[in-house]
Amino acid sequence: MAWIAQLSKNIKELRVLFCQTSPASASTRAFVEKNYKELKKANPKLPILIRECSGTEPQLWARYDMGVERGIRLEGMSETQISKALEGLAKGGETLKS
């Protein structure tokens, strides 16, 4: 995952939203638990916001220059698919569905 170090090159803020208990958010919770430290270590100045709220659909949002935001719904995705979605956001989000 060499692209992780390039995350803050394009993205100004990263937000991860999910429910603390729902099965739909299980992969997202696991992804955050396993990858947050590495993401933050590689991008120490990038704000990475983790938002947990009961009943929230798992989502990943990136804010770019000029307030442009792109997001993707993560429900039903595996940790590997979430990683690929984040990589897509890092490259400008050209393959994302809002």
C-alpha cells in the first residue's frame, strides 16, 4: 500500500462514518482498527475524522481543494474493498459513486 504516503497529497480531510454496533459497519470498524495508525503515521498532518453514530450507514468521504467532496458507501464491502475505495479517493475519486 505505497499509495498511503500519497494520501495527503490530494486529500485535505478524510472522514469515516459508521455505526458502533451494526453488522453492516463491521468491515469498516475492522478497517479503521487495523489501518488508522499506519494512515496517520504516513500522513501526520492529514485530518482523519472517525465518526461513530448509532444507525449510521458506513461511508468514506474525502475533501479536496476548493471544498470539493467525494464519498462512497461502504456497506457490504470487505476490508480489501474499502482499502481500494480509499486508494481511489487518494487518486482523485475518479471511480467513486457518491
